[in-house]
Amino acid sequence: MKAETRVKPQAVTGEYWKFIIPSLIGSLLFLVPVKFQGDVTIGVGILASLLGNAFSEQMPAIIIFILGISVFLSILTKAAKPAFILDNKFLKGLFDTGKFGLTMRILGFAVGIMTLFEIGPEFIWSRNTGGVVLYDLAPVLLTWFLFAGILLPLLVEFGLMEFIGALVQKFMRPFFTLPGRSSIDCLASWMGAGTVGVLVTTKQYDEGFYTKREAAVIATTFSIASVAFSLVVANVVGLGHLFIPFYLTVSAACVVAALIMPRIPPLSRKPDTYYEPVGQQIDETIPEGVSKLKWGWEQAIDKARNAPGPKKLLTNGIETVLDIWMGLIPLVMSLGAAALIIAEYTPVFEFISYPLIPVLEFMQLPEAGAAAQTMLVGFADMFLPAVIGSGIESELTRFVVAGLSLTQLVYMSEIGILILRSNIPLSFLDLFVIFIERTVITLPVIVLIAHVFVF
């Protein structure tokens, strides 16, 4: 069914600038790579780093305070049912949690306290389990999402996604089965962090711009690890001198996965229906006789014209930040620590990796047994394979191990929890199956490129 050409008010000069200026600032903050203190990052990353460095010593205590507030107000809501919370839609949604959510918040607070003061069983608070979450993951989430949550409207509310979407939709649909606007998600995570890409996807799904299938595909498939994080991983495994071929290999493997994943279950079976509370809020069909550039420009101006005012944008941004701080960080603290404990102190991942050994030997990877142990542990945390694999002697094997860890994408200490907590219809089982599928798809690509072009 063809879209009808809507009659829109004639744009005035002020509306042009209302699209151009915020979108330009948003692009500079989220999409343009910048070298800062020796690392490649984005504007939001610089702000997050400056804040994190300024409060580095206080950051663990700040996180414990946030965890404590989340637990206290959640228990207070359940026990006393205060009107100031229950009568406020946002606060009610934030603190009136179910039994599972309340349990996770209590456990997250407990793990945080035990880690900060190093009390209780060491396997909970050790530097490789609770310590990773409290001192490494949680501070990054706190600082990145503070600025991303408040500044993200510059990227999505003033027409940039509509403009870019119209220009690239005829490429995105046939290749990736996705709307053109999803290219912005990819850029946001590629230049910055996967968590930012998932945040963009979640907000777009909640506002009726992605279907269930599109949101599920984008959140799990259409992001590649950021340049900055990839550089860190490459240096950890001693491959900094091969970073350019390493990152090109990761990118190529991710593109292959992005072509295949939307066409196989479980992603292919997600319904192409919109989030029910809001319904469909977009039609990307370009009317006949209208160029992609003109249509994208008109759509962008229309979006900018109807963008919320500064007060509403600030309120929405603060609510997004508080939702992540009070809701996501406790989950990361509890479930993230649990995943790391399983990876570090149990033979679970070692046991399930045994079938991979003959596969890796067939692919002529040296030290196949050591490599196999790293390839599934990435489901717990993306950084673990690099840490464990850094002791492997073979440079070829380290190249494959590190590259695979970046193409698997779905890891439970951060991205997985963020997706599960969103309204995107993906279950834990879905995420595990997607993780395995990405491993199966990208491993041969990485090994082939490594053998033929790099080593």
C-alpha cells in the first residue's frame, strides 16, 4: 500500500535550524570518533571519562548509595505503599517491582556491600567477580548513561533518524530486513558503546518506530563492538600492532552475521507488529515522484517541528537516567556477578566447550583446548575471553579468540540484562540461542580471514 502524500505546513527558517543544529550536535556527540587521551571514543564518551576520572575514588561508594536507595524505596513501596510513589506513574514503574525485581535489587545491594568491604565468601567479592562489576562495569554504566540518557534526544528527537532513514532504507531493507533509521543505531554503538545502541533501539521501539522483530534484530545483531573497546581487547591479548586487520575482520564477520541472523529463528519468528501501548508511529514508504532526499528532508523538518520542548526533553532524559541507575545497575550487580562467578569458579563453561575442541582442531587453530574454553564464556561477559585468552601462546589463536568475543555481542553482564529489562520481546533462552548462532556464523569467517589474509 502506497503512502499518501501528507499536506504539511510550509517550513520556516527557524524550523530548518531546529532540525540542523540539534542533529549536528547529536551527531558530534554520538557518531563522530574522537581521539582522547590516546583512545578512540565519542563526545559522550569523553564526558563520561572526565566524570569517571574526577570521581574515580568515590565511584564505588556512589554506586552502593544508588543500590541502597533502589532497595530502600522498593521495599518501602511494597510495605507502606506511599502515595507520593504510587500516584506518580514514573516512580510507581521504577519502584513498584515484582518479587524477582525486588530480589535482584536486594542481592545486587548485598553483592555491592560485600565487594566494597571485602566481607563474606571471597568468590563473591573477588576482583574477578564482584570486583569487575563494582569497579569496572557499573561506573561505566553510571557515567555513560548519565550523559547518553540526557543527550540522546539530540540524536533521535529532531529528525536525524528520519533524514538518514529515507536515504538508506532501500539498502537496509533488502540486505538487513530493517528500516533505514536503524543505521543510526549501528553508528551509535560502533563509535561509542553497544549499550548506547541498545538504549536507542529500546526508545525507538517504545515510541512505535520499530516492530518487535526489528527491535529484536537491531538490539542483538545490528551493532558491532565499539572502536574504543575493540582497541582495548586487542591490546589485552597483545595484538595492538595488528589492530587494523583485527578490526576489519571483526567488522566483516559482523556484517555476515547481520545478513544471516534476521532470516533464521528465533529472530525471524518475532512478529512484525508494533509495541501495543503506542502502535505504529512511522511509515517509511516514499510517495511516487518524490526523491529520497526531499522526502527525508520533509520528514526531518516535520519531526523537528513537533519535537518536545527543552523542559520535557530534560524531564524525559532524567527519567531515563534514573530508570537505568535504579533498575539496571542492581541487575548488573547481581546477575553480572553471578555470571562471572559461574565462569570463574565452576567448570560449567569448560564442560560445555568440549565439543568445540575438534572443530577448532579441524580449523587448524593451535592450542584448541585453551581456545575452546574462552569461546562460550563470552556469554557471561564480553571481556572475559580476552582476559582468559591472553595467556595463549599462539598469536593466530589469540586473534581468533579476541575477534570472536567481539562478534558474539550478547553478554549477560551488561547488554543481555539491558535487553531483558526492556520491552523488546526477547527471553533469556532467545539470547542464548542468538549467542550460539553468532558464534557458529562468525567463527569460520574470522578463522578464514586470519588464515588467508593476516597470518
